[in-house]
Amino acid sequence: MPATLPCSGPVPQSAVLAGFREGFHRCLTRRADALFCLADAVLCAGGRVTDLARLSLVPEFGRGHGALYDSLNAGRADVPRLGRLLAGLPLPAWPDRRVRLAVDVTFWLRPGAAASPERMLCRVKTRRGAAESVPGWPYSFVAALGPGPSSWVVPLDAARVGPGDDLTGLTAAQLRAVIARLIAAGHRKPGDPAVVVAADAGYNASRLAWLLRDLPVVLAVRVRSDRCFYREPPPRPPGAPGRPPRHGPRLKCSGPSTWDGAREARADSPRYGPLDVLSWPRVHQKLERGSGGWPDLPESRLPVVEGTLVRLSPPAALPGFLPLEPMWIWTSGPGAAPAEVTVLWQAYLRRFDLEHFFRFIKTQLGWNKPLLRDPAAADRWTWLVIAAYAQLHLARPLAAAARLPWQPPLPPALVTPGRVRAGFRRARTETGTPASPPKPGKPGPGRPPGSKNRSPAPRPPVGKTHLKPVTQRINAQRQAKKRGKGG
């Protein structure tokens, strides 16, 4: 169902929010009332969400803590329908009417949940700056970015990365589904410019661009400063023997002597000040058969995925700040014009709004706080939090007037998610709720006192189950070496 109500004139924001709430309730196919009221409890809770049981004390939930856990463990949600509902929301308006998306992975750490299956080793940094691997559930999010000084995003999709999943393939499937829903919702029409997708370092940019080559998408992916790219090969002399070369002169990000032929420009950033922009069109990486994702190609020769390499660097250190390191961005547009290059690197800088979204749903909405065992229950809770954040985005005009005496009045576009959440109870009263009131009941008997648990939960392994061919070969050599020493 669409998030807006059909009418000839402009739709009031309260009607848009009410339409989304009704559509969200219809997407919940089992334990619908309890799940819907749980999302309202997240939005109307007085402070930060620290655990699930305390949400049962919020008046908007109206049930006990047993019904709360039962709704997450036994409830059901129509995820494809909910994705179409989110795609029908009004997206942030850019001056060029171009859609900009961001994709990234964040972790729901579960180090003490030994009985929870499908956990992965998540690489996180400690307070001292060192990196360590912690068991948890990684989730890949896709959100629409907006302009202006605010950090609001519109979340569109979320998928958990399982032990047997390939991150690049999963991300490509996510983006393919999201773009199809956006086109069906009318956010992109034939003839419009391609959708910009910004991603941080850690993605296989060449393979992601190859998997999405049939879609109207252009990528802006950050690459490490030690990468090496290749230009187009020079033209062959007539009658030269041998196979035509596929790779031209090298372009090393760490070698300034190889930066010849760059297009230079100067741009201003509201946050970083003046920036020096260097770009090299039609550069590509040399792909290898042993790298992840490419052995499954039937072709005998790996493809050449061309793009434009961009280097951003401030001319000098900002006053009071440490010198900023140069940033390298690879875009999947082979011959991007200077104006297109500016749009792409600015879209990547807007990608950091997704980090603010992660911080808000973790610290305020408590996305990573529940101690759930079943990964399916964690998925339902994740979509519940996404729907709650989408309601905050729609309730900005309704909750802008609810402020504390010392808070200055702000226009709806600049109101922070925390201030909207503080006034969401007022917006909920204005739009109403499609959920039915709770029925009276009594708690179950539970386990008899003194009885033991004679069917303990299994302890599944942690980590990936689908390894790269190179890793499988190395592990086999190590096992053979151990068997030889043992014999």
C-alpha cells in the first residue's frame, strides 16, 4: 500500500504519517498488534532504550513482557511488502532531482550469545585503537541521502550477512531490489540520470560495478591509498604481432610520479573548506582469478571494469585540526565529466549521514540492545526499528512544535531525530493507531520450580562457512602438514 493518500491537492503530513502507519500494520502478518505497539513503545519511551523488558512498561505497548518477547519470536512480517512501503515514502529532494543512496555494514555484537546461530566474526576497533574480532551479526543497510545541514536519511532496506553469504553479492542483490522498488514507486523515470550509490572502503568496487552493470547506477566507492590502477593501453602499431595489451601505464595512489594526465579542479566543501580535486578517467584495476567472486565467471578472461579515479585533498590543515589525509574515490563512470565528478565525490561525503543513523538507532532506539537468540527474531526487530525511524522522519512537521523551554524553535527540516522522538507521542495522538486494544490475559505457568533444563540449546560455530578457494587451499596445506608431523 502506498504511504500517501490519493487526492488531487497536497497531502497533509499527518495523513502521510497515518497512511504509513496503516500500511506498516498490514505488513505485520502475525502478532501484528503487539509488534506495532512495540514500535510505538520504542518511539514513545522517555529515554534511551536499554533492554526489551522495560519497553513493556511504556503505556503505548499495553502488554506484559511475555507478549513482547512472544511477538518477536513468534511474530511474522511481510518484508518485501514493507520494503515497497518504505520505497513509496517521499525521498529527500535534491536540486537536480537525482536519487543518492548509501550502503554500509554495521555490527550487532553478541560475544556472550554462545547459543545464537549464524554469528560472524566482526572486526571492530577498541578504545585504544587496536582491532579485534568479536562474534556478532553484521547487517547491511541501504538508505537514501538528503541535502542540507541535517543528517536525516530514509532507510530502505536491511539484510543480515550470514556465514555462507558473500558481501559483494548480497549488496548487489540489495541494491537491485531497492532500485527496482524506487522505479516502481516513481522516484526515477526513464531519461533521468543514474542513481548514485556511495559506499565506504571494504567493498570490491570493480565486482560490485560489474554485477550492477545492467542497472542505471553509478558507484562512488572509497579505495585505500595503496591501490594500483591501470590506464587504457596505447594504440598498437599496424601489423604488430601478439595479443593486444589489456592494461596500459600504471597509476599508483601512493606514487605521485605516476599521476600524470590528471584533471585538476578546486572546490569548496561546507565542512572541509577548499579542496584540491584530481581525477583520472578510464582507469581500471587488474583483476585476478584467485580473488573473491571472480572464479565463478564462465569467461576465460576476466573483464576490464573502467571508471574514474578521484583524489580529494585539502590544500592545508584547518585551524585547530590535524592535517587531513587525502581521500581516494573510485567511480564506475568511465568518462565522467568534471560536473559529474563533483556530484559523485559530494555524494560520497554525504555518505557519513549513514553513520549518524547507525549511532542513533544504537544509542537511542536500542537496535543492538536486545538479547535475542534467534536470528529471525533479530531480523524482525531490525525492520521494526527501521519502520520506527521512518515514522520519525515523517513526523518532523508534527513534532517540531514540541520543544523544551530552552530549546530554540527550528524548521522541520532541521529538527534532530532526538527532538522528534521527544514529541512523537503528540504526533501519535493526532494520527491514531490501527492496532486493536490488548485483550486481558494471565501469564503462563512457566517451568516448574526446581526442574532442570534437560534440552540445552546447541552451541553453533562462529564464522564463515563458505571460504575463498585460496583460503581452502591454505587450510588444506596446513592440515596435511600437521598430519605429516603427527605420523
